[in-house]
Amino acid sequence: MNLALMLADQSQLNPLKEALVYRDQRISYRQLNALIDRLAGGLKNTGILPGDRVLLAMENCPEFIISYYAIIKLRGIVVPVNPHYTINEHSIIMLDSLPSVVITRHDLVPTFKKITSEIQVPRGIIATGYNGGEAGVSSFDQVLNSGRDTFTPDKAASRHDVIELLYTSGNSGTPKGAMLTHHNLYRNALAFAQCCNITGADRSLMIAPAHQAAAQTCVMNASLLVGATLVVHDGWKGPQAVLEAIQNEKVTYYFGPPTMYALLVKYPEIEKYDLGSWRLAFTGAAPTPPDVFKSFEEKFGLRLFEGYGLTETSPTATTMPLDGIYKPGSIGLPIPGVEVKIFDYEDREVPLGQIGEIVVRGHNVMKGYYNRPEETEWTLRNGWFHTGDLGYQDADGYFYIVDRKKDLIIRGGFNIHPREIEEVLYSHPFIFDAAVVGVPDPIMGEEVLAFVLLREGSQISPEEIRTFCANKLARYKIPKLIRFVENLPKTTSGKLLRGELRKMI
């Protein structure tokens, strides 16, 4: 079984049931499956072959979901990316993945036209809402309408086929593609749905970005797998939009990063909404502040459940059980079919309560990093995926995260690697040296702080630095805080001491 077959089955079992709700559109399971088949056929007509990479750069919308499943049904490999990336960030991923085609929004066509002038994309660009006649650019509707309502791939898919490349930053800050298979994604979505008791009776609200692993598995795939209705918003528009959606669409399940919940509990007019349908609130992607758990339960009368995982684990590895001991702050227990342990630096399991590295083994672990055999071998050494996160396990088997071995910053659920920002800062002619760390923030979880050492005789304002970064980094990566310093703490060999740097905050 795989995701594409599962959705086709739902179109037979629940043909008239709402699958997607988006603005004024209501799409049944039969209609959704027909659209997926038509696009799969249309993509095949353009020359897309099994194994071809297809870059998908769109906000949450029906076209994203249709494209995602059509690429999978065609036995292609979907490469979802943040549409808000800069041209530089898109170029890095495209140079690594070498997609055969790009599917995006009409307003991003100029960006991708510039990229494709240097990086060959054989089948060009397909754009939603596109009416132009530029060479190398096709209308999404045109490609969609060139297919038929039924599509059968030439060859049955294998459970071990890679169907998605999800890019995540490594220790160097350079994005690398985690190769996820049919088995990874189907089993992870099924296990999550079972853990959270998501059924066909549920109505799930998807606001978290679908280009990320968490929203894909924990909302989109888990909901459509069981025949639930997926209410889609194209992004976070504030607490009012969430509460109105829960009330008007009778939403039963909502998933979002801690930042969204931190903003919800601060909203002053919660009591004016009828939220009686809401039964399950889930969070992940970043550590949740303890006061958010308490405030959420007090104001909404629901417990907030948390899970843990990484892009490389499809992404879910653990969840707080709905039935069992409720331990706010814990990342819970391993999901069915997944093992989680705590290892020391020699890959030996440590006793309960002792801190070590969190490692994962099971159906959810990626096949490896695309075109990076050495990094794959190291990360998956001895048959375990090494997360780089430090944690411990208590006597009840619950896991806790205490720190990260990696220098990752998690802002509003988005992962940011300091090195990526530092390299942009280094490129400014007035900046001699720079270092970036995350600092605690009550709403975003962490904010980006840059320490900047200017060249002798140079002057520049924080706003000028942010403007310089805006052309090279997505907006959420741009340092909100900039501090000018006379030196940075380093070892005698020149290695930055980030621990000492954090003491300067």
C-alpha cells in the first residue's frame, strides 16, 4: 500500500465526501482523485518519467496537494520547497536535485526563469494562474486538462522507491535532500493517525506549511489516508482566522508549531467562538514552552499534545499518548513500529535518566541523503539514525529533549542553520567576521541574533545589514537582533566557541 493507492481507495469508499475545503472550493474524494489522475497524465505527456524530480514551490492550496499526489502516482519524486525562498536559496536546491520540471505560482515565474537560464530544467516551468505565452512556461490548467480522469502507471511502485526529497540543513548549513520512500511516508502517516485516533469523522485544519514534513504527514497525509476532511488555509493569518475556521467548519483536529499556540492563548476574545467540535490539539517542530501547555488547557479546556521527529524520520518518531500519563514537556513515547534509544558517544545505550544522543530506528527512517553517501553512512551508522539531539528517558519510558548537539535555530517551527546566515554576512564588504545564535523568544521560540565585527574604519547600521540579507535569505532567516562587537570568542585554532558566545547574550 502507498499514499496514492490509499487516496484512490478513499475515492471509491467515500466518493461524495468532502476531501478538501479551500476558500469557496469544496472538492470531494472522487473529484480529488480524478484531478490527481489528470495531472499525472498531463505530467507524463510533458515527458516526466519515473524517478524524475519535480520541484514544487507553492503555498498551501489544492494545486499543491494535487501536484504532490500526482507526482507520486506517476512514480516521480516530489521536491517541495518554501515558495518564500530567495533566488539564491532556490538555486542551491535546484542545483543539487536537478529537477525535470518546476511547478509554482505565476508570480514566481520570473524567479525561476532566471534560475533556469543557468540550471537546465528540461521540461520547463508549470505555473498556476498563468496566462502568458513565454517559452518554457506552461499553464497548470493546460497541463491538467491534457490528462484523463483515470491514470495507471506503467509499472507498479515498490515500497522502497524514493518518492520525496525533503531538504534540510546539515552541520555546514548546506541543504541536503532526505530521501523518503513510499514505505516511510505511508507507514508514518498511518502510525500517526492511529496514535491520535484520527478517523474519517474528523475535520482537520491545515495551516502549517505543506512543504514541510510535519504538515504533510501529521495533517495532509494522515487525514486523507483515513478519509477525513482537510480544511486548507494558505498560511497563518492570525488567531482569529484559526478560531473562525474551527467554528465555521466544525474542525476537530488542529496541528501547528508552538508559535501558533503561543499566539492563540494570548488572543483576548476566545470566548466569543463556538469551539465545541475541537477535540485534538497537537504541536511539534520546536520545543513548546511549559506555560503554553498550562495556558492552553485553562483557556480552551483541551490538553495540548506534543510529538517529536525530524525530516529524516518522515518526520514523526514519538508522540504524547492520548491515553496514558500526561507529561507536558515530554516528547512522549515511540510511535508503533519505531524504536527510540539514548546512546553515548560510543553508541552504547545509557541508563534511564542519563543524558545522551537520541537515536531512532524503524519504518520512518529515510533511505539516506541524496548524492551524499558519506554523510548517509555516518548519520545511519550501526543501523540507527543519529538525530543530533540530546535527551533522556524516564522510568515510564517517556523521552525528553534537553539540548541540541547541532547549532540549529528553530524560529516559529522553521529550522535555521547559523552557518547559512553567517556566510551571507561574511560576503558584505564592511563585515570582517560574524556569528549567529538563537535567543529565546516567548512567541517565536527563538529569534536570530547576529554578532557582527566590522572591518576597521567601516560603518553600517543594523537596518542596512538586514536589507543586504533580504536579497539572499528568506525573511524568517534575517537576523532580527544585530549586536556589534570588537571580537568573537574563538579557540587558538580559530574555531568559534558558540557556548561562550551565548554567555554574551
